[in-house]
Amino acid sequence: MEIDNILLNQREFFKTQQTKSLAFRKMYLEKLRNLIVSNENMLYEAIDKDFGKSRFDTFTTELSFILNDIDYYIKNLKSLAKPKKVRTNLVNQLGKSKIYSEPLGCTLVIGAWNYPYQLSLSPMIAAIAAGNCCILKPSEIAENTMKAMSSIINQNFPSEYLYVYEGGIHETTELLKLKFDKIFFTGSTRVGKIVYKAAAEHLIPVVLELGGKSPAIVTKDASLETAAKRIVWGKFLNAGQTCVAPDYLLVEESVQEQFLEMLRKYIKEFGYESGAEQYTRIINDNNYRRLVNLIDQNKIYCGGSFNEKQLYIEPTILNHVNWDDVIMQEEIFGPILPVIEFKNFNAVLNDIIEREKPLAAYLFTNNAEEKDIFSRKLSFGGGCINDTVMHLSNDYLPFGGVGNSGTGSYHGKYGFEAFSHQKAVLEKATWGEPDIKYPPYSEKKLSWIKRLL
């Protein structure tokens, strides 16, 4: 079926107002939840074929997020969609003011390959909860998961409501020629610029979830063992193919040697061997070669081995790295962790500020002043103090970038709002209105208006 006809049918279906019904939205959210649970094994098999992701990691980092999203919206949909009463100013008395959360219409979600279920279905779920129709374009790089999602959705949902469009760059290009009411894109900054430019042709609002070089800072006042354990987990989860993984590490000089040994210890303890359940392979040959070329053999502290046949790169720490090194010029998106030492906390924050705003940032310290300076001074999409990655798991925090790392946010109520228009309605009484705003004008009327405004 031609994709422009799918979109046309979705526009006609949206006009019927059926998607605005809360019962309708809940019915399809519950149906999707049941389908995910009943097809869990198929979803595990598909992602294992794509890049060897274990059932444990697939559930904890993908399916649990999706199921929690569905449960959140089913539980909170009534309060999210309820018109919000707000104050009415003096000049509009006697009146009442409300804000209505109105679905935008027909939406496009373009997913990413690194967490192919979560980063495709979670935005789609938010679009459903907000009362929209949706076309989902998963990443073709994770081909088997794309086909799994297509099978589940296209066989069980009317295409005039939800539809998964399979294909690659050509199909995505064709989609971007069409006029949607919202585009939600997750991926690289480079492709994000293409999406943004295409959306501008139709004045389509967008959410861009991009990436960037996310720093992790460890000061001498950190709980070093805990910091090492959590950084190793957050960095090498999904073999580093995580948009909010620590991209590089900044360690205070006085504890650097001690801390690097702790990192080495936890890498060994976590057992990131080729084929290990807790360690995925690199997604494809192109990404494998790109990553291998980033490993400076002269700066390897630990790791550094790789196997092209298995698309395996050992967790690798590079030491004595400086800001001008090749690895510091682009997002790594793989299991390589460059380490830069620093002496002054404020100075290193200034070094980060001089660069593009990251999607995430992490600070490890028990120093209250450092925590406060980090939170107030540094601009980033979201992050943690004394942990990595886990801010994503809180439904009550927005997830999104800033500047070069993205625009807009989602998760929980923020996802609902991302796919809604906040419609303002002022209802006025038909009696008791003074005539000061109506002609003929006078100095007396102007005097009263100045007092009121």
C-alpha cells in the first residue's frame, strides 16, 4: 500500500474524532500491551539476530520501558487529558479560563536502531495516549526488529490508525516529503538536521532526540568504588551503543590512577567477553570499522582487542587523552572510554561549556558545593549525580536534549504533551461588562485601562 494513501486514510480517520475518546485510547494501549507480552519470545529472537542482545537486557532496557509507559498512560490518562482550569485576569472578568490538551492529528515517529523497540514504540505510545494517529518508521539497520514490530502492529491494528512502514533511506526520504502534524525523530545529529530541514518545508513541529559527547566527571570527593561500578555499567551497556552513555571520562588528577584500576577491575568482573549474555556485538561492519579506527594503540590503558568476524570490540579505556585527539571530535557510540585528567573542577566545567551541549552529563562526588555548581552551571539534556543512565527510568523526569543534542522531550506527561496542542479557551459571561474597550475612546477610558492592565 502506498504510504501517501496510508496517511490520507489516517487523516480521514482522525476527522471522525474517534481517537479523542479516552476509552478508545485505553482500548488500543491495552491491546498493544497484550500483544507485546504474547509476542515476547519473537521480540527476543529478532533482536538477538540483529546484534546479539540478551533476553535480560532486552527486557530491562527495552520491553520494561514500553510496558511501564503503557501502564503509566492507562493509569494517568484521565488526569492528563482533563481540561486544566487556570486563573482569569482582572480585565477578563467575569470569565473562566481553561487549557485543553488537544491531539495534533497524524504523527510520524522515526525510531533508532540501538534500542529499536524502546526508541520506536515509546514515542508511538505517547502519540496514542495523546489521541493521535501514527505512522512508525523503525530503523532498517536493525532489520529483524523492524519486521517484528511491523508484524505485530500491521496485523493487529487498522492501518488508518497505526501503521509500521518498513524500508531504508529511500522510504524515509519519501515520508519526509509528506505533511504530518508532528515528527518525532531519534538518531544522529547529522540525520536530525535533514529531518528538521524537511519538516520546515511544511512548518511541521518536531521533537529531535539526538546525541553528543556526554561527559562523566569524577572528583576526589567521590565514592570511587561506586562511581567505577556505575560508570562501567552505564558505558558498556549495549556495548556502548547508548545515546546517554558516558562518552568520555574526566577524573581529578589526585585519584586518577586509583580510579582507573577500579574501572579495570569492574570490566573484568562484569565479564564482557565476546558472546557473553551481558555484552552485545557492534551492530554492523560500518560501525565496527569506524570504532576500531578510533582506538589509539598508544593510549590503551586496558582492553583494545577486537574481532571483525564476531563484530566484537573489547571494552577499552584510553588514558592520557586530550581535547584535541580524534576520539574527542565526535560521539563515540561504542565501547571505548577516553579519560582526561583535570586539576580544577570549575575549569573543567568551563571546558565542557565551550563545546556543544550534551544529551547527558554525570557527576560523581559527595561534595555539596560541586553538586550545586554542576546542576546550575552546566547545560545538558538530563543526567545524574552519582549514577549514570538511570534518569531515563523515572517517568516523572523529562527526557530530551538541548541545543545540538536535540529539541523537545518525552516520557510520562512530557510525552503526552509532546503530541498535544495546549488549546486556550476563555469563556466570558454575557452581562456585567464595562464599555471601556469600545469606541468612542476617551482619556477617561484610557486612564481606567492603564489601571486595569
